[in-house]
Amino acid sequence: MKYPIVPALLLSCVGAIVPAAGAATQPAVVAEPAGPRSSDEISVEDLVRRAATLIADNYVFPDTGRQTAVMLSMNLGRGEYNGLDAQQLAQALSRDLREFTEDGHFGAQWQPPRPADAEIEMIPQRPSGTYGFEKIERLDGNIGYLDLRGFHRAAQAAETLHAAMRLLQGSDALIFDMRRNGGGDPETVRLLCSYLFDPTETVHLNSLYFRPADRTTEFWTTAELESEAMPDTPVFVLTSGYTFSGAEEFTYNLQTRGRATIVGETTGGGAHPVDGFDLGDGIVLRIPVGRAINPITKTNWEGTGVSPDVACPADDALDVAMELALEAVLDANPDSASAAWALDAMRARSNPFTLSDDQLDEYAGEYGDREIRLENGRLEYRRIGANANWRPLIAVGADAFMIEGVQDFRMEFERADENAGGSIVGIRGVYRDGPSDYSERD
């Protein structure tokens, strides 16, 4: 049993379905009207009656399961499924189940039959792959960034997960991008969360209750990471309305423990693990058979989603989180030049330091082999005699500019009398790693 790897509303994208074992007997609440045949072998009536039985016996909330079975029986009695082929029936069942229960994990999917004489081509599984790890980067200011598109099964994804987190070792802050993550294996969620807590003390992250077995499974962080864990590194999680299921669990686990700042939009609201049941005639019925139970809140995010700590449009979430991350790094280490420069650059792009044309014209001139000009309302820079193109300058503060597209160098203009706002007499070129040089104004 697992969280779906994409929202159940997009059933055409789901991965492997786990078949259910042992169908129960049909409940007495199911009516028995005559109906058209879905195929030459199985009637619509038989398919709907079997769906009602499976839901009554397996849906995570027994009372709702029985009520849902009655709803299907009544629809069947009214002839609402008459004349439907298997594919149309699957679509109708998905619609009715979601509307009645308001549970986005419900659904039915039809798969076309394979010809009896068709050869099955086995596609070899690569020993390793991306497994949803779309992008791993070290952003400016030493901010680690992981764009994860799904929590694939731990048996396949664990090696890639560990490699990704090793690449992020030493980051001053971490950003996990869950905006395009539809969920997946709770064991993989547990492994990723384990990197973010003290490995010397295991943490209870989440529990999953499964109705068919009347069993609760607890998920705890692992104590095996030792030096690889990053329990004190600031963490930010990006979310959108697409963020769903297992990705919501990752987000909720960290939020309820005060371990991360959530940035973006309220998530999709799916906290019920599902099983797949073979109805016959190529239809697989997906039934939510369990529910998440957070050890802190004693509830979950089903139907409500996870609310962000800092709300903003999903498209803006990375920029917002980057600024928050850089501020957090500077709070912890005010001497971090890398974070300070990155934050200045971000703010210069999003909220430029504005100067009038007269103020900008003060900087124009030649400074040894450096030349500054005012062109179309903005300053431009080049090195004289170096066949260099003119590059725009961006003001990052009073008398301080960065070259557009250059992160590790800035120019600070010096005045004859700083207190009196005297005339500009030179440029000090400052490199982020410490050294500087000075060019006097001609």
C-alpha cells in the first residue's frame, strides 16, 4: 500500500497498481436490476455490484464506505450506468465516487485488453535513474536546492536519494521544491526526512492506519545517518496546489515539528493511502484504504491541504524562499559574504535601488582602464582596450553597483568627502572572496 505518486484526479498518469487479494461477498444493500452488458463476459451490473462490495469492505471510513455502496446501488437502479462500455464506466465511477465522498484518492481506471497472442516485451529496468530527482543545485549564497517530482519506491530510489543528499552536504540552507510532486512511497518520505533531524534521537514522523488489516504502521527517522544528517540547517519547502499525498506528508511532517518554513500555496489535500482492486473487464478500482495520523496533531491534511507559513503564488515561491533562506543564513552568520552578496543581488533585481539621471551621471567617466557611461537612463561599464562589450550596472546601494550577470564582483565608488557627499574620485573593485583593487578617476 502506498500513497499515489500523482494526484488521483489524474488517473491516466498513475503508475503500477497493487491488486487486492480476496474479494468479499456482495452486501445486501446492493440492488439487482437488469442492466446492459459491459462486455461479452461481465455485465455492468456485476461490475458495479463488485465495486460497491469492495468499497463497503475496504474504504478507510466504514460508515462512509457503506453509504457509498448504497449510492452506487441507487445509481445502478436508476439506470445511470446503462449503455456504458468499460472505459466509460470507469470514468463514471471515478466521477461519482469523488463527488460523493469528496476524497480525491478514489478512482477507477480502464486499461485496454492485450491480444491473446501478443508478445510481452520486457523492458529492462536500469540499475539507477532519476526517480523523480529532477534537479540538484548549489544556488548563490551556498543554498542547496532539490527539485523532487515524486517519492518513488524506496527499494529503487534510496541510492539516488542518498547521493542527492550527499551533494547538498555543507549547504548553509536547504530548499526542497515540492511544487510538482504528486506523492509516492511513505518509506521514501521517511528516508528524506531523516536527513533533517538529529540522528542520535529518532523522531516519530507519521503513522498510517490501514482498515483492511486493522493495522497501524509508524514511520520514524533512521539513526543510521550520523555525520550526513543536517539537523541544524534551515529548511524551506516550496508547495503548490499540485503538491499531493506523500509530498504533503513530507511538508506536514516538517511543519508540525517546526523544522521547515513552508512557502507557496495550500497543497492538494490527500492523506489517504490507496490500494488497487481488479474489478474485471480491464477496470482497476482505486480505494483509499488507510489514513495518515500525525503524532503531533493527531490528524492529517485530508481535504484541507497543508497551509503555507509564507503564502505566495507557486511561481514566486523559489524567489521568496531564497530571500528568506539568505536572511536566515545571515542571522546565523552575519559575516557570510556569500549570503550577503547573494541577498543584495536578489534585492537589486526585485526592488532596484533607483537613482535619477543627474545622480547616475556623477559616476560616468574614465577610471584608469575602466570606463563608465550613462546610456538610455542606465549606467554601463567596460574595460578600455580589452575589446569588452558594454555591460549594464545595477545599483545595490549608495555608491555600490554590480555588473549584470556577475555575482562575485562589485564596484564601490569612493568620494573625496563621504560625509559631505563630495565628488567621486575613484572606483574600488571588490571581489566576494576578499581581494580588491582601486582605480583613480582621470
